[in-house]
Amino acid sequence: MRRKQFAVWACSMIVGAGLVIGGCQKEEDKAPATPTPTTPKPAPTAGTDASKAADTAAKKVEEGAAKVQEGAGKVADAAADTADTAAKSTADAAKKTGDGATAALSAVDKEASSLIDKATAFIKDKKLSDAEPIVKKLEEMKPKVSPEIGKAIETVRSSYDAAKKGADALQAVPGMK
């Protein structure tokens, strides 16, 4: 039995050696006769990498600022449109209250209408610091005015708030004041 084991082992070794030797032969005829020269790439320097990173960052900041400015412009346009709507509502309300209203109510509505026009003009001109006290005064007058003027006051307030958000968004971006 030992002889059989030795024979199997010896055969296994011969077959294994044959596979190793046969599989490890070099094929020199496939290798190129002369190696192709390669020029090494210059080693990256900290200066070039930093400048590329700075350029990329600057481009992204500019793109972001442009998007914020575009969005703020849309908000400002929407606020101006809302202010126009408020002015039209005020004019309509003044026409409706003309004949049947009492003199006191008519005077309050006329004052509110005048203030709405001023606030609307300030919002359109992006003079929000001038519009703010007028909007506050209009809100104080709201319980004393007709429902139509009250709706116009709400519209002016919402347009002021939208314009304020747009202005705040612009100031949040560096260099966009």
C-alpha cells in the first residue's frame, strides 16, 4: 500500500512540475523589440492644484450668486406685481365706497388708499425701509376701513414681505449688495 501511495504522489509531483514549467515559459517573440519612450508627466505642484481648486470654487460661487440674484429678481418682480394688484384693488374699493359710505368711513378709506399707493411705489422702487412704516400704519388702520381696502392692505403686506425676503436673499450672497 505504501508503494501505491508513493506512486500516486510521485505522479502528482511530475504532472504538477510539468504544468508549472510548461505554463511559465516566456514568450519573447511577442515582446516589442524596442520599448516605446514615455515622457513622464510633470509632478503636480501645490500651486497648480490650489489655483485649479480656487478657479473651480470661484466659478461655483459665481453660478450660485447668479442663481440667487435671478431668484431674488423674480421675487422682486412678483412683489411689484402684487403691489400693482393692491393698487388696483384700492382703486376699485374707492369706487365702490364712493356713494353709500359715510363721510368718516370715506375719509379713512381715502387715507388708506393714499398710503397704499405710497407703499406700492416704495416697494416697486425697492425702498423697503421707506415702505415699512407705511405698511405698519396700514395694518393699524385695517379694522377701520372697508373690507375691499382691508384686502388691498393684506396684498400690500404680502408684497412687502416678498420683497423683503428677496432683498435679504441678495444680501446673504457675498458681493451682491
